[in-house]
Amino acid sequence: MIFIQLGILLLCIVIGARLGGIALGTVSGIGLAVFMLVFGMPPGSPPAVVLGMILAVITALSMMEAAGGMDYLVESAEKILHKNPRRITYMAPFITYLLIFAAGTQHVIYSLLPVIAEVSRKAGIRPERPMSMSVIAAQHGLIASPVSAVSVALLASLASLDVGLVQIMMVTIPATLFGVTLGILSVAWKGPALDDDPEYQRRLAEGVVAPPSRQKPLEGQARTRAMGACGVFLGAVAVVVLLGLFPSLRPAYEIIVDGVAVTTQVDMGRTIMIVMLAAAGLITLLFKADPAKAVKGNLMRGGLVAIISILGVSWLGSSFF
């Protein structure tokens, strides 16, 4: 019987993954219903803390995006890359890593990749070198980021083992940076230079290859609001890391357990939720971020997909195990 149940679990995950989007969560819901109604299995518990942390972080990110903060981050990365075109193979992956690490989402890379391709071509460097490693570096930056969905999910799952954010980052940051460094060295000399590539020269002569248009830079009040929104969000990230490094800074309070007053402390999960929601509120009030625009943004849509997927898969998994 257990092998049939395991087969249903794996089948739901495979079908949901192939369909993409929220299908991973919705198809898992079918498996959950089969477990409960057909096999009489008690449903597990959905990961409320994990979902709450992800939702709070996505809310702060979406408000920053609505205020122009994501555009400002990409614009800042563009300037650095354009100033150092000959070193783009080495700089682009690390800049991407830092950008994703600070933002906690990979969505910003969509705007950065065309810039990397453009600067590479102008410098005579094969775009595949910095672009391939920048994509990998984005994944590594997401793993190392203290406010990414994967990090908060891992933090919640390891909380019972007394493993905190500091211990997680002590492993993920050095490991991911080491991996990015080795990856850069593996592609640094891949393929001939563009000047020696006959296929590229043919496409260049025929006009097939054309540089993408650059994004219009932020100006005036829009730039000021974007910078302020970035400052608030990055400040919130710093506060989260600080409270993880020094747990004694987190507030303590008393609760009554069996008639006895017990002193307890705000856990890291609730801390992340409170800090990120407060950051979202400050961005809304101080920098005129449009809540309606935030809800319609790419980050909010991507975050909701992640929440639904995690809800379905984790609930299905907890019911099986």
C-alpha cells in the first residue's frame, strides 16, 4: 500500500512540475484529497510559518518594485558593467550574485542579461561566458540570500534543530561564492574570441546581430523614490541578519503556561514577517509606492506561484510522511 501512496505522491509532483506555474500546488491538492478520502490518511499540517515569511518578503519586494526600486538596482548594475567591459566575464556573475542576494528574488536578472550580452559583444567577449555563469550565480545568490523564499523555508524547517539564520548563512555564503568562482574559471576561456569567430562575423556583417536598446534611466523624483525604497528594503535585510546574528536583540515577553509565567522570545520566523511587513509599509507611506501596481507586478505574481506550490507540495508530503 505504501508503494501505491508513494507513486501517487511522485506522480503529482512530476505532473505538476511539467505543467508549471501553480499546477505544482493544485495537482498536489488532488493527491492530498486521494490520501484523505481514498486511503483514510490524516492530513498533515500546511507550513504556515514558511508561507507567512515568504508572503511578507514578497510583499516588501513588490512594494519596492512598485516604487521603482528594482529598476534602480538594475540600473546601478548596468553602470558598473559598462565601466568595466573587459572584465565582464568575471564581474557579471558576482554583480548578479550580489543583486540577487540583496533582492531575494531572481526576477531582476531578466533585465540584467540583455545588458551583459550587449557589453560583452562591444568588448569582443563571447556573451555565453558571462551570461551562462550569471544565470548560475543568480541561483547561488538566491540560496545565500537571507530573505529569499528558499532561505526562509530552510530556516523554518531547521528551527526545531536549533539551527538559526547565522548557521545557515555561514554555510551557504562561502559555499556559493566558492562555486561561483570555480564556475567563472570554467567558462573564462570557453570558445574563440568574437573577432576570431567566423559565424559571429558573418551575422554581424549581415546585420543579424544587433545590440538591445538600453532602459531609460530614472530621473528626478522617480529616482529619489526608487533609491529610498531600495534603502528601506536593504535596511530591512540588514535588520533581519542583525537579529539573526544577535538573538538577544529580539524582544522577549512572558506567557502563562499551566499557571506559571514563562519568559520567551520572538522567534526568527515572526521576526522576518514583522520586519518585512513594516518595510513594505514604510515604502508605501514614504515613497508613494502604488499598492495596486505592487499586486499586479511580476514579483507578486511569482511569489504567489511559489506560495501555492509550496502549500500543495509540502502539505502533500507531510501527509505522506
